[in-house]
Amino acid sequence: MNKAKSWAENASLLNREFGGKTLQHCKLLSGRQFAVTPGFLRACCSATHEKGTPTICTYNGPDVHPSDFFKGLREIIYANQAKSGPCSGCRLLRQIKMPRHFVAGYLHHISLHDYCGCNARCVYCAGSEYTLPQKFVASFDHVVLFKNLLKNNLIKPLFTSVAWGGGEPTLLKSFEKTVDLLRTSGVRQIINTNGICFSPAIEKALKAKLATVQISVDSGTNDIYSKVKGNVHCDDVWKTARRYADANDDFILKYIVFYMNSDQNEAECFVRRAHEAGVKKICISVDTRSVFSHSSQYKEVTAKEFAAAASIYNLAKTAKIKCFFETIWLPQHIRQIEKTGNFKVSPFFTRVEFVKHFALAGFSLAFRRLHGQLRGSSSA
């Protein structure tokens, strides 16, 4: 059977079964997206609880089988009606009246998390143990996956977005070809990279206005960069940032604030270098361990971190750089930062900004949990 027809038929069945009903539901469980992980398709990459993200079905690529996908999705929706459902405790799960046609006939968003290798050793990253060469390799060739999805009209140019999460994507052998394929097909991409390796394909996608790219520098000086990021490529990263910033304003420089980089000098040096590199957007984030898992090993966020975040925001504003606070910050943190910096953060993103930054935030929040679950299946 044609996969597009099979997808539409399965989507129609789910719409008839759940459409119009009041349910405990998350909009990310509407059959419009999935996250590719080693051996599984998962419902999202942005769970806000310690259970991690629910599994839709097993997956060994490169084809997505509609019957398996919708069967797994249906089971998750039913299970979430119980108090102990797979998404219980996640702040995104709410009681809502389901739209009549909540499942679309094509995919709106795909997240790639089926690779773990990285050439940085960030102190806050639980994936930093995945350093062997075989860990750089994805479950399958992403070019084949997207050629199949395009052939079957399951992704649509200008409507579907693809997000690169997991490890460092520029290390993948098929990365350049995949990014080029998606760009020439008109598919928007959201790419997290450490910036150590410059990517011509990323630059082209930025110039085509079909990519949002984020590099997390987390420092202003080379010394702190080396301590936080675990490598000596700070100057290379800033060169990459300059080239991406020259390509398009939709390049974001990120600063994850925590006890190792919250000195005032770091904040000042970071914004100065960002301004010199021509960066137009900064994302101010926080180490998730400082928010959700603080202990004697992982220090809780303090007034010093609030001051650093406030300083970055105010300095960036003076330099005419747009700032965003990532959704990992708790509301009480934002209030304290506002008080410290004597400013007011807008509580709303535009629709486009929300999609971009929610996806980027989801990687940071879910990456540690996701790979914590996958260590067994990823270690081979």
C-alpha cells in the first residue's frame, strides 16, 4: 500500500476515535511529529518529568511504518487517561477538548536523536561518555529516511521542520548531504552544534533562510570555555559563530549559566565577543541540574547566577542583540532575574519564535534523560 495513503487512513481512524472528546492530552501526541532514537520512535523530545519521553514503536529505519506508528500513539493516548500514564507529571499534559481533526496527513516536525558522539566534553552533559568513533554513526543513513518521506509526501516543504539533537551532528558522515537535501527540498531545519567544525551545508541553509542554528558557548574567556566545554577550540568556535552570523540573523548564541561561568567578567566578555562576531540573537539558559537535580555535586542556582543572567540580558540590549530566556528557567527564577536586572521579560514569543526556541529548549531538557534511558541500546 502507498505509505501516504496508509498514513492518511490511519490518521483518519485516530481522528474518528478521539476527535471531539475531552482527554488528558499533549499536543505533541497528535501524530504530527516524532523523535528518532536508537531502536525507537519516541513521541517528543521535551518531557518535563523524570520518566522521560514515551516510546511510540520500535524502529530500525529507514522507513516509518504507519500501522506501527499509529498503534503505538493510540496506546499512549489511552494510557494517559490513567493517573500513572506514561506522561503523568509532565507539565505539557493537560485536559483539553480534542479537535475533530487533530492528526494531520503529514509530519510537521521530526527530531533526530539517534547519534551520541561528540568532540566536546561539556561538564553538564550526560552524553559526554559517548566518545568512541562508532557512537558518531546514526542508526541509518538520514538521506534515505528523508528521501522516502519526501517520496511519500509525508513531509512538506515550508511546513515540515527537522531538528538535529543528540550528539554533535557535524560528525555524521551523511550530515552535509542530509542538510543539503532538506534545504533544496524547502524543509526548515533546527540545528544544535558545538561549532568546533564549520559546516558549509549549515551556512548554505542559513543563507537560504531555511535554518535556525544554535551554538552554546557558555563562556566569555578561553580559560572558562576550556573548563566548561572540555576542549581547546574556543577560538575556532567563535570563528564559526562569526561565519554563521554573517550568513543569517537566525543564528543564536547560547549561554548556559551555572556556578562555573557566572562571574561578571565572563558575562561581559561573552557579550563583547558576541557583538564583535555580529551575533544578533542570544539565548540565556541554565544548567538543568541546577534546577531539577541539584545536590552536593550539582549546585542549586543562586543569586550569582541570576546576576550573571541579568547582566548578559542588559549588556546584550545595549549592544542591540535580541535576548531570549530558555524555557528551562522556572518562573520564580525569571522574576528574580528581572528584579536583579531591573527589567521586564516579555512572557510571550511570536508563533515562529516559540516553535524554534521550544524545540531548542527541548533538546537541552530531554537530552540527559533520553540518553540515560538509551544507554543499554546505544552501547553496542
